[in-house]
Amino acid sequence: MTEIHPDQIELFLAEARRKMGRFAARTVRYRFLISLGYHPLTWIRRRSIRPHPEAVASPDVRTGGPRCGGCVHLAPLDLDGSGARRLKCWLNGGERVTRGDATTIRAWWPACTSYEAR
């Protein structure tokens, strides 16, 4: 895993957000973090979430390995009453869940060490 300082990510994200909008920039950041061997929630929650040992450090879903989309902890939740369901990690009663878009899980993310197949 490549060591990277959080400030580097924030500078990268600020430039990407300026050029392409926040949602596209967030996807670029996730792909970047995955390519470095990090699970994207590590940077969102500011705590270490290790990737699954069999997960491939690639945002390309064709590379195989366990993905968040196949995990029992993934739950579609309506947290704001709008009817929009967002995929959230419901591990340990939802300790990783916030109401914001940043903690919405992408099914294509490589799984973390808490992965349990459906």
C-alpha cells in the first residue's frame, strides 16, 4: 500500500471538483484510492478500513475479487425520508453510516476485511 498524506488527497479532490463537479470528482477520488490499495471509506471516516485480502486493488470490476456489492452488510437505506435509497454499510449496526452522500457505498468497491458473502 502506498503511503499518502490526506492533504494530497484533498488538493487532488479540490482540483478535480473545480474541473468536473463534486460527484464526478468523488468517483475519481475513489478510483484513485482503490488503485493505491485503500478502501475508500478509510478517507471518508478518517479511520483505517483495510481492504479484503482477496480484493483486487483495481476499480475495474472485471478483475474479480470480493466487492462491496456482494456483502451481507450492504443495505439500501432511506435515511432522509425522501424515498431515495442509498447503499450503506450496516456493519455493527451502522457505525459507518451517515446521512451524507460521501458514505454511500458503491457496489463496485473492493470489499473490506469485514466482508461476508451474501
